[in-house]
Amino acid sequence: MSVLRAVLPVLLSLLPLFASLSNAEESKKLVTFDYAIADTLSALRQPPLAMAGLAQYRSFYREPLLPDARELGNRFQPNFEYLASLEPDAILISPPAHLNLEGKLSRIADVIKIQLFGESLNIWQNLEQLTREVGGLSDQQQQAEALIDSVEARMSAIAAQIERPGKPLFVAEILDDRHLRLYGAGSLEDMVLTRLGLENAWQGPTNEWGFSILTLSEAFQLEGRFILLHPAYSQYLTDSALPTSGLWQHWLNDTPVSIEANYWPWGGFSSALRFAESLVEALETPTER
């Protein structure tokens, strides 16, 4: 009995630890092929167990990204055997991407489809829905609502302080020596501009990812203020230097506002905030003439 009395306080002190370990064991093992979903899981402090294309996503950031997530290989050619060995509870994708893999993925775990981007979609509402759905899957419903509220409050604060440019804004990326990408309806960038009370100068049609590709000659005809994402998300521009020779030379002489692209253009609310904060900083920085 004396031994029991001695051990009992120790056992009682360990109960919270046992409970936390039990909850950790009960938490669902979620895998995703989409960064907006991973972005949201991470913001809820429930990062995905594994992610496809993680190495590529990490190459566009200046800081460690999802350090605890495991790499599944190429986004469109994942290691199915390794994925199956992880025994995930669910695999989350965002159509139209990865629909061709749905058959193989569904033999490993339940596939949950969440569509986020597209010209006819309300991106803000979709990201709210994504946050709530991901919060439900990870038993983080209250945290999901708190995240939505905090993002909305931060966006309102940025909108109150941001400089109002005299011209509408083009959000652009240089793809190569002859092509430019412009973000419009259905993009995260357009959503942020709208939330901040700014006008997106590009009102042309966009594809299912919310952007259009223009030639250099078409870009020369545009009138507005350019926000240039730098470095560009492009296989052609592998270093941090913008092209300052050739066909882009005269266009760049107009000195567009440059943003360090430290966010994913098809990310979640965390990426949206990164873009908004970079935008207000860029607009407040005097340009050199």
C-alpha cells in the first residue's frame, strides 16, 4: 500500500501527458497534393503528414516550409507505394488538378476534392469554406473560425492604411523574353485587391487558374500601374535577376513596382496575407526614376 501511495501522485501527474498522447494518436493523418490545403492545415497548427511536390513549393520560399511534412515526390507522379505505407486517413486534392490520379489515390484512402480557384468562383468564400472543411477534418473547428476572423481583421487593417494609387493595378509576372502573365478574375491576387478596395486593371478573360498570358506587344498597349512579382514563377527565369535586355528593356524602363514573391499564388489565407502585406509595403516604397 505504501508503494501505491508513493506511485499514485506520479501517475496522476502523467495523466495530462497520456491524454495529449491519446489525442495525438486520434488526430487524422491527412495528405494533400495542393498547397492551399497544406497552407491552411499549417495555419491551424495541424500540418499535413505528407505532400506531393513539396520540394518545388519550397524552392519558391525564403524560409523553411512545412518542415515536418514528408515528400511524396512529383506532384503529378507521386510515389504511390510510399504514400500507401503512410496509411493516411484522407487525401485532399483541388480539382481540376490531380483528377487523373483519383482512381489510384482512392485505392489508398478516401479522396476529398475541394475546388478553390477559377474565373467564376468567389475565391474568398472558397477559402473560408476550405478553412472550415480542413478545420473539421483535423478537429480544429474553433481554430478555423478564429483564423477566418483574424485574416478578415488584418485585411481590413491593411485596407485602412494602404496607399491608393492613382491608376488601376496590373499584377504581372514575366514568363520569358516574349510573354507576360497577368492575374485577373478567379485569382488570389484579384481577391486581395478587391478586399483592399483596389482596382485590378486586368479585366480580360482568365483561365481556370485565374490568369492570362499576353505577348510583349500586347503588354506594351496596357495602361495602368504594374505590380511585378519577383522572382517570377517560371521555369525560364531561374535566377533572381529580371530581364533588362532584349524586348523587355523598354517596358522595364517604366519601373513597375516590384514585390518579392514570398507567397504561393494559389495558396490559402496565409498566402493571401503575405501578398497583401508585401503589396502595401511596395506601394509605400518610393520608386526610382
